[in-house]
Amino acid sequence: MILLRNCFYVMTAPGKGLSNVDILIKDNLIEKVGRNLSEDPLVKTGRDVIEVIDASKHVVIPGMVNTHHHFYQTLTRNLPAVQNAELFDWLVYLYDIWKKLDAEGVYWSTALATAELLKTGCTTTTDHHYLYPRDIHADIMALQFKAAGDTGIRFSPTRGSMSRSKKDGGLPPDSVVQTEDEILADSERVINEFHDASDFSMQKIVLAPCSPFSVSEELMKQSAALARRKGVRLHTHLAETRDENEYCLEMYKRRPVKLMEDCDFLGEDVFFAHGIHFNDDELKVLKETGSHIAHCPASNMRLGSGICRVREMNDLGINVGLAVDGSASNDASDMLGEARLALLLQRVTKGADALTAEEVYRMAGINGAQMLGYNKIGKIEEGWAADLALFDVHKLEYCGALSDPAAALLFSGYNHGTDYTICNGKIVVEKGQLTGIDEEILIAEAGKAAGRLYGRDL
């Protein structure tokens, strides 16, 4: 059991909070939220050992949910050649580096990305791994689950895929794509082997053809059919850039949303990454079908892709979650930082009231959990998942900002690290340090893995 005692402020749900309360965690659930729980006879006489954390200087929020990422890209951040490139040119350059990814690189990049997420307040994440170099003979999904288990994050990765290489009019080299038969067979295998559909599952599987320009229409259809048959969710990139829309018009004679409709790739079990360049009619289709959007503000800014129409989506009732996207188009896996950017980016074109702190927290929590199929994640409430992020606000940057403690994390904070992160009832970050993996070893091994991609030490 864990007792968070005398929390300075607890955000029980977006827009709601309590001051000077305790939180009791038992196993992987929130057992109680209330005052003076340490004096409660049930707590005092409990046979479980209770770890007490003094949270009197902390704002406690529900652990955030990251709805789109590319973990392997943590090894290729900040490359000078593509610091100023747009998406297609950026991809073409990086594929020639990514094709050298090895099994150790998969493990260490997954550990690195999940570590950064945990240390910035994220407790549940997906990953869109669509790169399958022919020289990797290990089970990529098993490597990822091993790394996520070591850091302690709740993990719902996608079995991504690419079948269209340069010779087929796509962007990646032949050595990182697979045949459609290989993709579908392995997709079914990983669902059978790893997928756990229970309420507080630590591992779920999503099927995710990479994008309309890297797979065939037939693979989209077959992936959707397999996902429905197996009861798992679907994901892909969609309408990220104008180039993608133009590609779909040229290749398929349809805009991306119409293409998805024809592939049966819309619905409450589908979430799209980015979704920037939708027109009004397409937003109505997304609303009517219950399809979700994973908003990636930092990546969209970094690549100059555009601004997602989050305000309009929220007003229509489209479920929008938050995502950091790949670390080579964001250069960080900073979940709290992403929430801050989401808050501010809408205001550039929509005005100072375009998005509120409450709406951003909803996107980063409950909305993302719903997107990944979790119904008891995103609130600090009895019976909900014990996924919590504790931020120490006894710092210079919060002086004068604590009239609204939860919003202060977005408006005023610039050191985005948690003091404690609790996932599934376990302390995975303690006093700012990972508990499940040695950070010095992680830094060293991730550096070596990156060096192998470049052919030199980094």
C-alpha cells in the first residue's frame, strides 16, 4: 500500500480538485481519497506495509496518456540534415538511417522513450512501430514489452506495418517493408500472444498500417477486418500534411477520409495521428463515426505541418487525445511539455480562449484513455487505476502561480519532471529517478544504439 499524505493539491478530474487530502493506494487501485487517512482505523490496522510519501509540496494529477509515438526515433534526434525539413524529405533522409536499426536498438529506444514519458507525467502510452528491418530476427514486440515492463509503464503498442517501398511508389527502402501476408500473419500472432483486454491491462495491442502512402488499400481493408475479428483497435497517420492529401488524390483519386471510409477504417475503435488537413465535411464524418484524433502539437510545429483544428473538433464532440509523436520530429518525449504546447498552439489562430487548461488535461487523460480502450484511467477516484504523477511546486517558477495549482503546471512550469510517478500502483519514478532501470546504464546503452545507426559513437 502507498499513502500520499497531505497532498497540497489533487486534481481529481479536469477542472476539479481538492487541497490538503490523502490518497491511499492498494494494489493497483486508488482505495481512498480523503483527509486524515493515516488516522483511519482501517489504515492503521491494515496488515499491508504502507509506504508513506509526504505530498505537502506536490500537485498530484492523473497519469497522462500518450496516444502516438515512434520510440525508435529517440535514437535519431536533432540531426542537422533534417532540422529544417518537411515531412516527406525528412522521412526519405531518415529511412536510410533507420534501416540499420537492430534488436538492441529496439529495446533501448523503447526503454528510453518510456523513461522520458514516465519522468514527465505519462503513465500509459502507445507506440507506432512500423519499421521491420530484414536483419532483425528477434521478436520486436517482445523486445518492446520487455523494455516497457522494465521501466514500468502501461503499454498499448501498435503492430505497425509498411508494404509499399520506393519501387511501389512509397518512401522507405525495400529492406524495411514486409509483404502483406507477412504483416497480417504477424499481426494475428502478436494479438494472440500479447493482447490483454482486461480493465487495467498493462499490455494491449493495436493494429496500425503506417499511412496511406506506405501501405496498399487492400492492406488497410484486411487490417481493419482482422482488428474487428480480434477485438483490437486501429490506428494510422492521416491528413498530417498537404502532401499526403495530394498523394491520396493522385494515387487513390480520393481524399484521405474518403479512402478510410472505403477501407472500413473509421469508427469508435479507430484513432488517427495528426488529422491537421481535414475540411468541414470530413470533420462531420469523424464525428458521425466516433473516430478519434491523436493531436501532436510539437511535431506539427517542428515539421511545419500545420495546426490541428482542435477547437472545432472539441466543439463537434470529436474525441481528441494528446501525443508527443516520434522523437525525431519532436526531439523530446516530454508529456507535460506537450500539454503546454497544446494549450498555447490553438491560441495562435483562435484567440486567447481557444483552449483551456481543463480541456488540455481532459485530452491528456480521459480522452486518451478512451482512445486506447481504457475506462478506469484518467481520474483520481476510488476504484480507478492508481496511475498518478506528483509534481513538486515548491519551486521558483511556481511562486505567485498557485491560485490554480493544476493550471500552474501548464502555464508556469518549465522543469517538467515529476518528483514521483506511480503506475499500476507501483512507484516507477522516485525523487525524480527511475526505479525500474538504472539511468546511467540507459544513457550509455541508448548512446551506443544511436552510434550504431550513424557508424560512430554519440
